[in-house]
Amino acid sequence: MISAASPINVFVASTPLQLISCSEARYHYGCSSEKTLLIIARPDNRETEGQMAFLAEALGWQGIETIYLKKSSFYLRLGSVARSLSKRTIERLFIGNKSSWIHEVFYRGFDSEQLIFVDDGLATVTYYHAIHDEGIASRISPAKKRLLRTMGIRIHRVVPEVIAFFTFFPLPNSELVQVRVHDFPVFRKTFKKTPCDNSQTPMVGFLGQPFGGEDRLQQLKLQIQHVVERHPDSRVVYFMHRKESRGELEALLAEFPLEIRQAGRPIEVEVALSGEIYLAFYSFASTALFTLKKIFPEIRVFQIDDAALGARLPYYDEIRRMFGSVGVETTLLRGSRLFEAGRPVQSP
């Protein structure tokens, strides 16, 4: 337990990627174990909880004061956490989900000497632009504010005029956002690549993602068909996102010769430790396309340029350019409808 008199560094994370990002930030900012507090804030399901438990141990969080705020006891425990934090000086506050009201409770409810936002996937890009376009909008409703006050939490803090981002995306500094870009040194040191098992058949990986709304399943089927046609003689493995349903995917993709797999750990870790040979990875706009190519530049990674879903994704063209900046290749989805004047709709 950290002494109440000592300034502390507080990390708030709800997903595996946020925890990986917090681990990189902890190293970059030199936060000692003795002055660090990790808050796991309401992971969305058991798969997420399991992956975060694995990462916490692998990335060196064992022995560090950790508070678990699970869904089942979130409101019951939040009050006691608030009372504890109100008595302590927070030197740096690292926030994973910038647009979540749960994380907002921490960065608007508790004072800190420095507020730092770490990565939360492509939402980082959206939030970066939101700060420039409209400022930081609150997600805490009046009803939630009243509930929080009963727990002793007063939403009072004014967010600094200049926000600090700690990110792996090549976002530019501006008058409103100070950016520090990292290259995963902690991940690389922790998860050294296992030698490939040449007795296994090489695979083509597809990265699932829950994005797309009402068009998602229709477009996903087209994307899988596209990948299978490009690799007719290869073993294709669909890596489920932790929010996807196996039953739904099996029913949708039954006609295709592929394996559906829940890796049980982030795909970046799976690639490092599995010993599999990967011919290529595909997805529409998964953050993992960027992280895989940045960490494993020798692997071919393809972004499926799907205009139907691209029309729904904010800053889609900018995201595609960032993917390209690290070597992610683009393949145009066959049959994808035109949404930008002058853009071809068929693959070569």
C-alpha cells in the first residue's frame, strides 16, 4: 500500500489495449512501483477481464497497488475509492477511455498535477479531432452527477487548456494537444517473438471487429469472400474480437473454408508467442492492423478499403493514410459502393 502522504501516479484502464498503453506510459514517464496505482475500471465482459489479468501479470503490474472496479460491484466500490483518492496527491493521471463517463469521473472528479490520455484504439484519432473542433464534451448526465455526489464525488475539475496524448499514432502536436509518440518498447521487451514452427501450415489471419452497425454482417461476409478469393489455397483463420459472438459468426460464415478462433489474448501477443507462420493479416479498419505492422514490420498487413463501412467511420481517409505510413497495404473490396467522387469501385 502506498503511503497516503506520497504523491502517486494513477492509471485507469478498461480494455487490453488501454492496459498495454498504460504499461508503455508507466515506463516512459518513469513511474515507480512504490508510487503507482492501477485502476481496472469496469471491463465489459469476462473475455476482457481474462485478457487484462494476463497482461497485468506479463507486463509487470503484479506487486503494484491495484483496484478492480467490476461491473457487479462498480457503484458499491466507487465511493470507497473516491474517499481514498481524495486524501492523496495525484502527480500524474493516465486515462484510457477519453470519451467514457466512467473514466471522466476520474479526470474531472479528482485533481492531478498532469493529465495524460493514452491510446484507446482508433477512438484516439476521433477524440484528437474533437478536442480541436468542439472541446471536451462531458458524458456525465445530471442524474449521474447527483448519484456521484452521494458517493462524495464532485465533478468540478476543468480540463487543462493543453491536453497531453501518449500514443502510438503519428498525430501532430498543436496548440491544444501535446503529443508523445511511442514505439512499444515495453511490449517488444516482454513478448519476444517465438521461433516459427515450420511444421505448421502458414495462415492468413482476419481480424474481427464489432464496428459497422446495421451494415456490419453484410459487409463482413463480403470482406471474408474477398480474402478467401485472394488466398484460395491458404489456411484462413478468423480471429474474433472480444465483443463478437461465435454463434453469430459461425452461422454467417458457414459457407467459407475458415477457422474461427478466440485467441484468449491480444492478437499482438498471439503473433509474438504462438510460433505460427503468418502470410498476411486483413481487416477493415482494426487498430490491430496498425499495431501489428508497427511491431512486426516483416508481416504483410492489408486494410480492406470498404466504402460502405468507410462512410460510417470518422476521419476514414486520415486513418487509411496513417496505416499506410507504417506499411499497411490497401486492397479495395470488390463490389464496394462508391462514396467518394472519382474513386474506383472495383479491385484491380
